[in-house]
Amino acid sequence: MASTQEKATPCCIPKAKDDINKKTSSSSSSTEVFQNWSLAVGSESDPPENPIPKTASMATLIRPVEPISDPPATKTTTTKGISIMTRAQTSHPLDPLSAAEISVAVATVRAAGATPEVRDSMRFVEAVLVEPHKHVVALADAYFFPPFQPSLLPRTKGGPVIPSKLPPRQARLVVYNKRSNETSVWIVELSEVHAATRGGHHRGKVISSKVVPNVQPPMDAMEYAECEAVVKDFPPFREAMKKRGIEDMDLVMVDPWCMGYHSNADAPSRRLAKPLIFCRTESDCPMENGYARPVEGIHVLVDMQNMVVIEFEDRKLVPLPPADPLRNYTAGETRGGVDRSDVKPLQIIQPEGPSFRVNGNFIEWQKWNFRIGFTPREGLVIYSIAYVDGNRGRRPVAHRLSFVEMVVPYGDPNDPHYRKNAFDAGEDGLGKNAHSLRKGCDCLGYIKYFDAHFTNFTGGVETIENCVCLHEEDHGILWKHQDWRTGLAEVRRSRRLTVSFICTVANYEYGFFWHFYQDGKIEAEVKITGILSLGALQPGETRKYGTTIAPGLYAPVHQHFFVARMDMAVDCKPGEAFNQVVEVNLKVEEPGKGNVHNNAFYAEEELLRSELQAMRDCNPLTARHWIMPCLPYSSQIDPSAVLFISNLD
């Protein structure tokens, strides 16, 4: 992920159309982790011959080395209003892979192919950073990168160990062999010289590779486009569309959906897709909502490996829903309506610039500090979250926060909707479908953007500019009190820092937001927008399993389950496992001697000691919630909690 400093301008006015949507093509001991690194400093009780002056900062202990792929750092502390700290000497262990690193990783794997046929059939589904051991991260944050805090490391006998360099970064690649229909996972070691090489003269080192049986990797946009073309060229399909009055194939939209696993016929030994069909009314209107005209009754099954239609049946003729320009995306006056005209301009300005500071992917704001990452599957990842708490210093809160999956089951048992059970992260990738954000529309105020880099299906590198947005927001009242005797009042406004990205998966848009507050709260928010996945009805027909929203058109009932993975580390150093998961429920005291007035209730805490015990449901009747305190004893439960958040449409 690249930091785009020049895009952080204090402008909240929408830009021209050509400025938007830019898109171009484990666990080991600390001894094992550090065994190949050199010692640089003696123990605190036995100082070296030439002790470092007490006034020297930790950053001066190691000679800085500028990254090859980035320009030399300057002493400028501000860039267009945003405070920029001194650059770190090289890529942080948690920084996402750069475009150059992805290129080298792909070239390394391709070169390792046994034959030209194998190399030509390689399709690159994902190239992502192999996240290092937590001890490596702590070491980097102690001596190489901000926050430069040696206290992050556990004390060792004989004094601190300062390596001369960090271990090489590694990339994990998921590769699909189109010829053999095999999926393999490769680990490639990179180095600074590898990362700076784009021409392939220097390659990384293959650490491991293995074929994973009985799986299919996520589908790619290139496959989707090819599948659509294959279906639209299939003669029986063209004949079926002709029966429905459609002869112009440019009007037809084919959305490939993963097959699912309903029987042995759907086994992952084959790469299958069952497309959904929609149809627009005007081929020259790119903003027309084609999803408002679903084509029902056509069964298509596509072999995505060989790109051929293997099953086709025109089962039922259902009339297309009538055309209605009011269902389109365009401005109101272009479709017979009127947009609101009584909304006055709202300007969000920060004359002195924002309150956050940025160094690469490291963010500091209002006692919070953390790192931003990005993956093709999850999208935004927040690392190394900590809070500076007065004289208690920097208190770790979490090692990693992200949304790892989203499941969308549909409740209509009719064909084709019973097969609609999307795993949008695993089957498509939230990060790979992210947007280039538009200032003044997607984000408002003083914005800091970050770019994201991915491999495409053929091994090229694509960059999504302005992929992640960082900005501050006013959030109403944080605290207020008025003394009724004096009439005097005190009030504090609330400010929050928001990190976000937005992605499109077929018809739906999802906005993922991580909010950091001044009262020590972290909030995850998901906004669902876009277009419903609809079905067509016969004249006069209604469906029990959906809602009729227009003549001949209904929305099948479905849910969105968002799965958040939270690797908590409250007041924990690397290797410590003091965090517990405690469930809190409201309990009403039974009437009796201890509750003579029959008004008593209290909060009851229960320690969840295993993952099985921690499989819990929400219960608003008891105000059920969970806390993760740091306790002086360990539990069997993994502190990497997984939280399911449900939304019913």
C-alpha cells in the first residue's frame, strides 16, 4: 500500500469525472527469530565501553538506510497541512507488498515452473504479505520504526538485543493452474534488492510450494468477463433471449456466481459457475440499472476452467419486468424525476490541517497509534493498535483487526435463488473489488489517501489509487453537564478518526469503517448500499420469501453476516497470553432476604474458557456483551476472537 501525500489537499468539492475511479493496470521462540542477527548493545547493568549519551534518541542507535524503491526522506515535517514524521529506514514488516515486491514474487514463481506449459497456464489469484511473528513486529517497533519503544520487547537476561537488520519479507501467492485445474500456495522470500527490481534481473527465493487438493481459489474479474462473453455467444442462450424479445446481446448482463456445494456434482474437483442473467433496455446508457430486469427461467452452468457451457435449459418463460427509467442511477431530471434542490452547501474545513500524523502506514492521533494494511481478500487491516495512557505509557490494545469474511444466504427456495449463498470475501475478495475514492463524495473534509497494489489474473500488477481514506469527523457531543443550581454548563465536542474503504461485489456496495474515539473506544461500522439482487414474477404472482418492490419485481429475503477477526492484545507484550474473554449478562435478583424491595439487578460475569464455550449468541434482553481484560492467568481460549455481525434485508 502506497501513501499518497500529494492527494491530501483541503478540498471537499467534487472533482471532475475524469479524476475519479482511477485504476491501473507458526509460532517460534524469540531465540529462533533472532538467531541470525548481530548484537549491538550490552546489558543495562553492564554498559558498553562507549555508552550512548542519555539524551540520544532510540532512532540514533541504528544507522538509517533509505528504501531503494522510495525517494530519500527530507526533513520536512508537513506536507500540505499533514504532519509527516521522519521516514523509517525500510519497509516495516507489516507494510503491504509494494508493486515492485509483487512483480518480483510473481516472476519468481513463474520462473519456478517446471515447463513452459506449466508457466503459461499459471494464473495468479493472490499475492499478499506473509505476516511475521509478533516478536519481529515488536523488534521493528522498538528500534527501527516509530513508535521507537524498546519497552515493547520483553526484558532479556544480559540486556537488549538489537539486530543489524530485520529478516527478509516474504510473499504468499495463491496460484491456479488453468491447464491442470490445480491450486497451489507458494511462499517467496524477498529482499530489498529484489523489491527494487522491476525487470526480473533479480528474483526472490522460493521457500515452499504445495498443491492444495479439493479446493478452488477465488474467481477473478478476468474470468467473469470471459464467462459473460461465452454465455452470450452460446446459440441456445441467444435463442432463449430471443423468445423474451431480446436480440441485442449488448443489453444482456451475465453475473457469474460460484456454484456452491449442494451435492457431489458440485464438488470442487471442477471450477464451476452458475450465472444470473439480467437485461438492460438501452445499450447506450451505461448508468442504467440492469439489475432491475432479472431474466428468470434460464439455467446455465459454465465450466470456468475450459470456459464452456456444460449445461443449459430454458425451463420457464417469465416476462421481463417492465422498463422504468426511475430505477436508473442517473440524476433525477434525466429519468423523469427531480433531485432535491433545498440542500445548502456544507463545507468541512480545517484551516490548520488535520490533527493526525502520518509516517508511511503508521498513524498517530489523539493518543491512538496504529498501522494500516490492506489485503486482496479482507481489504483494510488495522495493525498494532495502542493507546498512550498518561504515565502508564503506550498500552497495546490489539495486534490485528479486520473483516475476514462476509456470508450472504438467500431464503427463497425457488430456482435460481436457493443457490445464492455468497462468500464475498473468499469467493471474490473485498480488497480486490475496492474503489478509487472520490473526494467530496466518498470522503468529506481533509483527506489522507493510501493506494493499494494487487496482482491480476495473468500476473501483472494493478494499483487502486485513493483506495483507503483517512480523515477526522466531528461526532456530536462527547460529554456535557449543567449545574441546575447555577445554570452553568460545560460541554465537550467529540472528534473521531475514521479509516475506511468501499468495495463493490456484483450488485452490492459495502463500506467498511474503523472509527477511533477520544474516549478510548474503537468502533467498526459496515454500510450496505448499491442494488438488490432481484427476481422476476409472473403477472399477479407474489412470493412468500421476498418483498414485491415494483410490478413484476421482487427482492428475495436474505441476510448479511459479517465476520470480524480481532486478535486482541490488551496490555500484552509479544508472546504473552493474558487476555481473557468474559461474558457479561444482566441478572435480576430473585425476591427474598437480599432483595426485600424486589428492585435488585446486577451484572454477572462469566469467563469463557474455550472456543466451544465461546460460541455465543447476542441477547439484548440481558444486555449481553463481552469484555477482554488482561488477567494474571492464562485461558485456553484463543484471544483472536471472531465476531459475527448480522444484517437482515
